[in-house]
Amino acid sequence: MSTALRKIGLGGITGNRTALFISLGLMVLLLLVPTVLPGYQTLFRTILCFVALAYGWNIIGGYTGYVSFGNMVFFGLGTYCAALLSARGIDNLFADVGLAVVVNAAFAAVVGFPVLRLKGHYFGIATLGTALAVTDIVGNLDIFGGTGGLKVTQVDEAHFAIYYYAAWLVAAGAIAVTFLVARSKLGYAFVAIRENEDAAAVLGISATKYKIIAWAISAAIAGAAGAVYARGNGFVDPSIAFAEDFNVYPIVMTILGGTGTVAGPFVGALILSGVNETLGHTFLKLHSLFFGAVIVLVVLLLPRGLVWLIGLRGGVRTWIKSLQAYKA
Amino acid sequence: MRISDIGMRFGGLWALSEVSFDVERGSVVGLIGPNGSGKTTLMNVISGVYKPTTGEVRYAGKRIADVPAYDVCHLGIARTFQIVKPFASLSTRENVAVGAMYGRNGAKRSTRASFERAQELLEIVGLARVADRPAAELTIPDRKRLEVAKALALDPDVLLLDEVMAGLNATEVEEALELLRDVNRRGVTLIVVEHLMKAIVSISTTIVVLAEGRKIAQGAPSEVLASPQVIEAYLGSRWVKRQEQLKEIEAQRAEAMRIQPPEATA
């Protein structure tokens, strides 16, 4: 992009550039994991799924400002898309991801019509309710294997890296989609809705339409992550597919990194996954305490996330000043 | 644009009743009236924010009340808000660009073209110096300018301006008037709500006066301001009565003079 364009502000709402470049660099490094650190493949595959989930949440929760507590439902449906295809003898990652994207975008659009009319806390509660309802429905239907779950056919162990690369591609795709959205008219519609829905309408933005688009994109990304997770995991049941972790972690990761930025979810996902893994081994259950502490500290001290901190010029004084401005 | 028999009720209160007037293409209609007379309510009805209890606003063959709020600007009607509503986290330029992207000609504009249009408009309204600042940091007069720029970005035929000059100093008011005249010369019809009588008289071709939700006068600025009803609405009935009494006393005195000229007694 030429500097002339940047001068007229065409950088879009991508957030801090330095953070974005660091993230992209790390993302490329992550490609090396299966060859350099084969023992950590499973761990990093899960982290990449969380990266994608965080990006999915960022579209609706970060850019559009609709804080969803139900994105795990899209992840869960994604895992079942792969499981159901596998049960019918179709073992193709592209088919898994394709089906998950289509099913989830459609599901989000249908559920979105009533749910996206709600705002703030009401929207949050409705999404959580939807997620719990879907969990129970799936757990009680035979086609989904009930609470017993479904087996997902895998390739033999020697080729397991394919699942890692698939997860990497989904995460990279999520970053690319977010970047494109943030650079396009679409991203501005989302942010306008977040800032003031009435003012957005006056400027010709149909809030309903763009909220549904945002949620469908969000759901499609989460679904794709679910599909590759299921293949890598080899087994799906309601407690795995709709695990609370897949709901809460992506939100905390995005908030820690910086909502409504392109680099934020990646930064947050990497840091929290790393810390979680280390603490999880040492303290077992205690690491969830750490998550709670992180949420509180971030909300108090870093309301705009780490990415914003990287872009901050002027040191501690500017930071304190902007915190005061944020609270006012 | 035809405004016919508009009534707007909030609970038990009629904020507007039986308000009718036509707006000619290319004219500047000044909408005045004391506080609480229903000016902003009428603006909200015309721009489709409120659905009127009675009557209708017709523009380009459509009833505004039937058009969803986000489509009103696509008909060619744009407005500013008395209480400004900038997108706080976006820059000033981005605020205007959003209008250019989704307004009347937005579908035809690329992101880049929208930003270029935004830059042009910022220069026109005098905000180019703060183009990259977050809108949250703008001063109140600048926020008013931003409202105008956002509305202009929608490429309107009719522009509704709700107190865009409030809080500006004399020089700034003169600049704002010059800007509005310029916009009007380009063929945009203006409907202006303003408290500043001097400003509204100097720019309007027609003035409509509201008082307690009713239209009490309409016409050229000079005749409207001379109308006793308008004076009464603004300065109160006691003032008008006092003026009448004074006039009567004056008349009696003149009469007395006529019957018995002072020279005669001398």
C-alpha cells in the first residue's frame, strides 16, 4: 500500500501495524512446529483452533460490538459436521470444512434474525441460551450419537501432520478474512454499528443486515475450527464439542490481545495458551483462577488490549491518562 | 417535499398537530419557534426517525414513514443531529467516509473513492486539520461541522440541519452560513432549525414558525417576523397586549391632538 493512500486514511481499521507484522511472523514460524517440535504438535494444533475461534469471536464481539457468549455452538456444530461426514464414509478435510462453513453460516443467519434484535446483556444471555439448548438437543439425538458421541476416522499416525497444517490454514484463513473485512466497507459497517446503531442507520447502514453478515462470518470461522479439531481429535461427544473452554477462552484471548484489531486475537491466544499450558501442568485446576485474574486485570488496566499498548507512544503517563479518559 | 397534517403524540402530549407545508426544490426553509415548540420532533418525522401519529411526509412519491430508517438517505434526504453522534473510535475522516460508502452513491463508490470524497468534504467544512484525529477528541463546534460533513457525504437533495450553528462564535456562524449557501447553490434543498434569528433570516427563502406544536406562520422572513402571532409566541401575550395598549394610548393622544391642536390653545 502506497504512503499516499495511507495519508488519506485508507489503512482501514486493522489496528496497530507493528503488532500485525509480529503476529504474521510468528504465524509463519508456527508452520515449522511439526518438523521442529513434533512432540508439541497436538498442543499447537489446539492453540491454532483457539486462534481461529478468537478471530471468529472478534468479528461479532470485537468489530460489531455484539458480545456473544454462544460461539462454542458453532465450534460444536463444526465438529459434528466432520463426525457426520466421517460416519457416512466421507473422509475429506475440505468437505469437512466446507460443510461446517455452510451449515454454521446458515444456522447463524437463522438464529440471528431474532437474537440480533437484542442488545447488550440481553444479546449475551440469548446467545448463551442458544448454545445450551443446542448442546442438549445434540446430546439427545441418535443421529449425533447422543451423549455417547461419534468416532471420527483419521489418517494413520505417520501422516498426522496433515491435521496440524489444516488447523494452521484455518487460523491463517481467519486472520486473512479479518484483515480483508477491516480493510473493506464491510468492516466500517460493523464498527459503525458498534459505535452507534442509530447514527449508522442515518448513514444508510441496515443494522440487521450487517449484524447477520458479521455473525455468519463469525460462525463460519468457528465452524471451520471445529471441523479440523474433530478430525485431529478422532472422537466427538457433546462434552468435547460444546466444552465451555471453547466459549470462554476465545473471548478472554481477544480481549487480552485487543478487540476490533487484526493482531489482537492472535497475540491473546498465543499468550494465554502458553501460560495456560504451563500452569495447567503445574497446578492442575488452579489455572482457571488465573484466567479469572487475567480478565479482571485486563478490564481494569488494559481495556483496549495488548496490541493497543504496543502502539502507545509516550510511556506510562500517556497510559494512565488514556485509562482515565476511558473511564470517564 | 410535501408535509401534510402532521400530528405526533407522545403519551398524552401532542408535540405536533396539523402541521402542513410544502418545501420547494432548491429553497431554504427556516424552521423556527420557541423552545419546546416541536422543531426537532418535526425534523425527526421528516427524516423518518419517528412515525407520525397523523398525516404524512411525502418525498419523491414515497411516504417517508414507509421507508426504513436506513433507506431514507438513499431517497436523498440527509440530516444532522442536534445532539451530535460521531463514531467515537473512528477518525474524523473515517466518520465521513462511512457516509460516503453507504449513502446514496455509496454502492458505486470504492473504499478508496469514499475516502477521497471524505477528504474533499472535510476541506469544504474546514475539518481537514483534524482529519486523522479520533472523532471523540473533537471540540463541540468541530463535531457540529462533522455532522454536516457526514450528512453531505450521503449526496443528499434535501438536507435537514438541526442547530448546527449553536455554540459557534460570530465569525464561525458567518463561515457556516457561507458553507450552507454554497451547498444550496449546488442544488441542495435545506431545512434549517436554528435559534439564531439573524442567521436564519439571512439564509432562508421561506420561514415556518412553530409554537406549541402548531404552525402559526409561514412566508418570507420579513413578513413572518412582523406577524403579531410570531411576536406573541416569542415574547409572550403580555408583551403584545402592552404594545397594543401603548398603541391605543398613542392613538388616543393623536386623536386628542387632532381635536384640540396644541397650537390652538397657545
